[in-house]
Amino acid sequence: MEPLFSPACELVGWIGDDTFIFDLDLETVAFVADGHAWSMRSCVWLGPVDRLTCMDRQGRPVVWSWARAITSRGSPVKPGRPKRPLPPKRPLRPLNPHRPPTPLAPTSGWSRLTFTEWLDEAAVA
């Protein structure tokens, strides 16, 4: 499990095995298929995921992990909808990570969406 941080370096969630995204309560809120994040609840496309950086639909980072460099990209093309996987068993709660230093701003800037807004299909529709 890798921690996911907001641009302000606040812990907002976790990503496990580069496949499932969890909130702070370790509820499965999204999954990753073919380099893109999808809402677990509704299978709505959230945006690309690259090197543990979760981006919005415009390719701007929403959350990131210190395990990999923060990336951004131009507006991605919406991929075909994948088959929704079965949710994993709830993982054991990881230890709270140390707060990372504030990263440099990505080339395209940060997303305007918070992690919660990114997960909310109404905010990204």
C-alpha cells in the first residue's frame, strides 16, 4: 500500500498493488485498469494514473505518492470502459506515513479537484 497525498501534502487515501484506490477508511473507492482510474461505485472514468499520480480528465494531478515522481500530461483520450473487478478484501491499516515535503508544481499545474471531488462522479461528469 502506497499513501496518496493532496497537493498540500495531506494524506487522503491509499493505492494498493497499483490496482485499487482506497479512502482513509480503507473503503475501495476506485480501481485502475490500463493506466486509468475508474469509480468503483459507478465505473465512471476519473482520469489517467501514471506512476502513482492520479490525474483528472485534463491530465492534471489530483493526488500523488512519494514512491514515484509526480507526472502530468495533456488532455487524455477517454478509454473504453473496462470490466469492473470484484472489490478486494479490506486491507490491514497501514501505519500513517510521514508528511512529505511540498513537491514542485507539475508542468500542467495541479487539478482544481480535491480527492473527494475527483471520486464524485458529479464533479467529473
